[in-house]
Amino acid sequence: MSTEAKIGRLPLAGLKVLTLEMAIAAPLCTRYLADMGANVIKVEREGSGDFARQYDSAAGKNMSSWFVWANRGKRSLALDLKQTSSLQIIYKLLASTDIFVQNMAPGAVERLGLDSESLRKLYPRLITCSISGYGSSGPYRDRKAYDLLLQGEAGVFALTGTPEDTMKAGISVSDIAAAIYSFSSILLALRQRDFTGEGSHIETSLLASTVEWVAPYLYYNMYTGQTPRRTAQRHNLIVPYGLYPVKNGKVNLAVQNEDQWRRLCLTVLERPEFATDPRFDSNHQRVAHRHELEPEIERIFGELDIDEVEKRLDRADVPFGRVSELGEVVNHPQLRATGRFVELEMEDGTRLEVLAHPFGLQGLPQRLDPPPTVGQHNAEILAELQEQEKSGKASL
């Protein structure tokens, strides 16, 4: 099936997105829009483009692994936004744009006259989406923000690490959270436009998005006055839950309810008395007495090899897993069996494996256009703009 035919079968085919974006949060949001068929035009700085291109050189010059992840399926328009002529191009493009996304530095779009209030006066059906670190108001509104900083501000550090020291999460949780909420909010705004005929403004912050993910722990603190202690590779409010050593490795154990706990005691630990011991007969008690329980679990597991422990866990129907290195994830039998990796042909002819899009709607094809080089589509986009002007398509 041709690329055009695939796009035509995707739910956002026919929608046009213009984005002033950099780094991860906004690019990942608009990549999801592109995955679903939208025509995404990525405006980049002339010359170097999005600075995320230089995070590494894993996929070639100006083509970092991060950039490949967050920018496939888009077209690149390289402009110098300090020039009046470039701004004129932006305004002309916006006349036929459905969705405008930006995560520029605080105050930048206002200086350019591209703030949501100004744009929606000109283009009433336009959906605008601003992604920032802290939001457009409040004492932190002018702070520049990156994932590392927001993990600290939102409490991720406070929950991650050992009792002695905090740690960041190993992935860009704040960027990803903001990207997902921005993407889903855009879908809601499109549906709302179907009813009202008018666009709307979306404001997403990394802080608000990350705090939503931290919420259960905030509530625990608010309602009890206590702060859960950091427990490294184990859960701070569920026991047993986490990584436990065995004779020749470690097993990742996740006991979520009392039935699983009883089966663990009977079939895996072979200590049925633990299930009725008042110190361990509820999760609350197990957390309170984890200093007594977990050494016992470690002692029993320490006498067994990994295969025996997993055999018992499987027989008891207690959830478990192994901890994979990245190379093992790439070759994970479940991912390979379910077709989670697909092949992408880059502009230079090289072929890269990438993850298929994560949307589970049955029958959706995979759109596999490569990430663009800087300014790759300037001539194409400007030619389309000329045709638009000739045909008199002035606005949505």
C-alpha cells in the first residue's frame, strides 16, 4: 500500500498542523498527530534546526535517536523568525492550518505576535496548543524548563532512589506526560470544534502533567501527613513488590492483592503460616513489618535458582518478571512476536528499525515517513502556499 493510501485511512488525514517546537514534549505530541495521518509542518531554525537533533549522532549527523523517536512523519520548514518575510510565511500557512502547537521559550510567541489570543482572532477555527514548563501564569511562568528540572519540582525525585539519596527517573517522564496530555487535549478540541464550529486554546505544562502522575503519593501525604520512604527497587507502599535476589540472579515480584499473597506463601515460599501471621496478613501490616518479612523472603529465595523460583511463581499464578537490559528489550520475544518493531527508510537510503505507533485501534496502518532533514521541504511547502493563494483559500 502506498504512503498516500495509508495516510488516507488514518483518522487525522486531511488535518494540517503547524508547529514551532523543539526538544521532546511538543515534538512527541505532534509526532502522534503525524502517526495518525495529519500533515505536520515543523518550523525549524535555519542551519542547525531543532537542537534535539544534536543530542547524539546514533542515526547520523543531525539525526539523534531522540529526534528519530519524536519527529518521524513530519515535514521541515527552515525559517529565520527574526525576518519579517518568515513571519509572513507563518501567517499565510496558519490561514489553512487546523492546529498550531508551540513550546518556545516563555514570552517568545507573544513577541512574534503568535500567541493564542491574537491568532484565534484572525483564525476562529484554529486550535492552538501551548506546552510550557510551568504554565502561562503564576510566579514560575517565565522559567525555562527541561525534563530533569520538572522531575525535581514535581516530586519524582522525592519518590525515586534509595532512602539515602534521590534519583531521577531514567526516561523523560515529564516530557512524555506533557506530550500525551497535549495530544489527547487536541483530539478533544477537534471533537469540540465539530459541535461549536470554533477552535479553542490548550495549555499544557510539564509541571501539571507530571504532578498528575505523582498524585497518589501526594494524596497519601495530604491525608496522612506522612511521606513514603524511597525504597530503591521495591515499592514504598506495597510489600512484597519489587526486585528480590535469588541464588543466581534476581526476580521482579509484584503481589497486588491478598489472594496472591496467600498463594505466594503456600506455593512459592512454602511458608503457609506467613499468610495468617498478624504481622503479615494485610498489605498495611506487611509494609509496617517489612524489616521482618523481606529478609525472610530473601533468605528463602537465596536458596533457590531463578528457574525454580519462576516455576513456583508461575504455578502459583503470582505476577513476576525479569529485569531486561536494553539489548534484551530490543529482542524481547513478546515484542518481536507481536510486531512492535517496523522498518523505516531514511532519506539517505539507510534503513532503521523503529517502534510501531502505540495506538491500539484495530486496522490502523503504520505511517512510516522518515524524520526530515533541516529545511528538507521548504520548496515543497512554499509551492503549496503559492497554489493556496492562487486558489483563494484564505482561511479555515
